Amino acid sequence: MPKKFYITTPVYYVNDAPHIGHTYTTVAADVLARWHRSIGEETFFLTGTDEHGAKIEEKARGLKLEPKKYADEIAEKFKEAWRQLNISNDNFLRTTDPAHIKAVEKALQSMYDKGDVYLGKYQGLYCRGCEQYKNERDLADGLCPDHKVAPEKMSEECYNFKLSKYQDELLKLIKKDKLKILPLNRKNEIVSFFETEGLEDVSFSRKNVGWGIPIPWDKSHTVYVWADAFLNYLTGLGWDGTTPLTRGAGGLDFWPPTVQLMSKDILRVHATIWPAMLLSLDLPLPQAIFVHGYFQINGQKMSKSLGNVIAPGDLIKKYGVDASRYLIMSAAVFGHDGDIGWGKFDEKYNADLANGLGNLVARASSLIGKNRLELRLKIDSDKKLIKKYKELMEDYKFNEALKLLWRKLKESDETLSETKPWKLEDKREIKNIIEPVAQNILNVVNLLKPFMPSVSEKIIQQFTAKKIVKGEALFPRI
């Protein structure tokens, strides 16, 4: 049987339209999904939207809309952004989908019946922006570090989840890499959190929030937004809340996820509440969680008030789809923070795409066409390059994989500049120079497909045609 690969992005909260942070996670997941498909693995790629909770209810009311109507509008913006970016997800899960709601009710009931969910009281500092309770030690000068507001003191009756029960088991699994957290510094951060602060039971319901899934045994409560959202990773495969996850049960034979991608702000809940829920449900844990960094815009945090938010549509309008994907994925070491900006994107676009790949393809195809050369080119002829590229992709070193490909392109560019085949008259001499260059272009763009699917396909068709001719400019200079 072919190897299975299951990758997820978080379900994105519909409190706002998609921005470059969401785009980064989604394009990275798409690159991995496309690459695993290309090496023959059976692949499932899930993304979607997280739509319940007090914050959405409040936002919708402020716009004089019903929460569902508001969620519909924002979910559509996410779907449209991913369509435009040529994202190859197999499912887009909305937490307002009726099948998801039914499965959440069944899962919560099962956890309650097991004694892992109990009625209690929750007192603490609540940040509306995060929809999370905070400890004093999580705050910076008394403020939520992400939302720069003081959390409210809140005390309410709620159903709690026995997170503390799973502390020791989870810590062992993380330390032994049974639940692998990447990069290593993120694993160390989580292990340190377990060992110094430990896990406390968490609220799994809200009493005064109408916009949520009702708790099946007590309709006066709705399911806390995180508990509802996490289960999307199961329901997105068709899980109904009870079906055992065995091979052959529809999409469920993809479980558990091979890797779950996310940004660092949601790592802690994904390394504690989420796997504890799976242990409570007697389900296998994800194999790996990979945490990427944040983008800063010219050294500043991205924020609406500063007017520096970059939306996926803005990128596409300026650079086109494949160039936008390339610019995002080559902007930082995956797993670390990156600093971006329009000026940096322009510079990289011109250097790597207009003057780099685009110019090389134009020069080579023009010489082949002008001299009516018949070349024997073969896809995948550079086994050494494939091996090195594979190692980098397996380690999530996307920017290194791209640098590797661009070094190969530079070699060909230098060959042309040094040998100046356009000055030669002997067809055989020209062919001897051009054939390896064209072969190199073909080898590189075939590996570039997960990052730039349309452009790569266009170049492959151009260089495998019976008659190779110069095509239109792939990347007009900015």
C-alpha cells in the first residue's frame, strides 16, 4: 500500500479576513502536500475556518449581522484566497458544518461519560481577544502580550476538562518524540512549560455564550471554542464522533496526522489540550507538530492600526500567483521569524524571478528556437540533486531547498555568460553548450513544482515540446 501523508493547517478564526500569516501556513502546507503526492504518497490536506465563540458573536452584532451570516462571508474570503493561490486542499472544514457539530456533541458526551468532563467553576483572567483564560505569568505589565489589553476577571459555572489527569502521560510522549514537536527549541519550550508550570484543568464550556455548539447533556452551556475547533482535524476526514479510526474507514485511514502546521501563538494549546482530548477519546496522537515563526513588516508587528497588513490578494495582484508563493516560502527559515516588506519582495522578485529563472528560460529557449536545435532532454536526470532536495524537504527546510535549485540555475546562467553561444556559428558547438543548460532547467523546474505549480508546468511543456521556442516573459520586471 502507498504511504499515507495527512497534513493540516489550523482552522482559521473568522474574526477577520485572511492575511499573510494565514497565507504562509497554508502555502507551506500546500507545498508539502504537493511534494508528497509527487513522490507517490497518498495525501490528504485539510484546512478550514473556526467560526464559534463570544468574539464572533460580538463582531457580528457590531456589524448588525447574525453570527452565521457573518461567518459565511469571512469563510468565503478564505476559500477564495486559497482558490486564487492554487491551494490543493482536499477538504475545507467549517466548524459550523452540521456533520462537524454532531461529531463534537458525540465526542464531548463520550469524554463526559468517561468522567473527564465535570461541572465546576472557573475563575481567572479572561482575554476576549484570545478567547482564553490567562495566568498572571502569561501577561506583560498586566496586559495580554498579543492583544495589549488587560484581561477581565471572570468567574462562571462551566464544565471543566481534566487536563491535569494527562500531564505525566503527555510529557513522556513529548519527551520521547511520540508526539514530535519541531523545531527543537519549541519542544524544549513545551517540556519546560510542563515541568515548571504543569497542566491545570481547563474550561470546556461557556454559560452565557449563545454562539456555539450546545453541550449535549446541558443545553444551558455551549462548547468552549477551542474544544470545538480542535476536533476539526478528525471531522475533516469524515469522523462522526464514534467511528473507530481503522484502516479502510473512508478518509479515516489517514489518521493520525503526519504533521500539523501552525504558528507559535497556538502551540501551547496544541501541545496540551488537543493531545489530551485524543487520549481521553482513546485515539492516536499526531506524529508531529511543526511550528513556524511570525512575519514582521519592515521590523514592525503587522497590525491594522499601523496599516501594514498584507493580504494574499494584494500579493497576487502585484506579483502573480506562483511568484507570490515563491516570495512567501523563500522569505524566512521555516520555523523562525522573518522580516518582509514590499521593497524586499520587489528586490527578490526582480533578482530571483525576472533576472533569474525567467531570464534564463528566455535566453535558453531563444537560442534553441533560433538554431532549430533538436535536444534529447529527460526529466529527473539529476539523481544527486533529487536526493539533496528530498533531504531538505523532509526536514522542512523550504528556503534551503529553493536556494539549492537557484544555485543550479545560476550555474547555467554563468555557463551561458562565459561561453556566449549566441556568438558561435557551429550548430554542434551551440548544442553542446545549450543541451546541458536546458536539461538543468528541466531538472530544476520539475522539483520546483510544489512551490510554483503553474509556471513549472509551463516551462516543462516548453522544454519537452518537439520544437522548443521562446515563450512569453514569465516574470515581467517590476
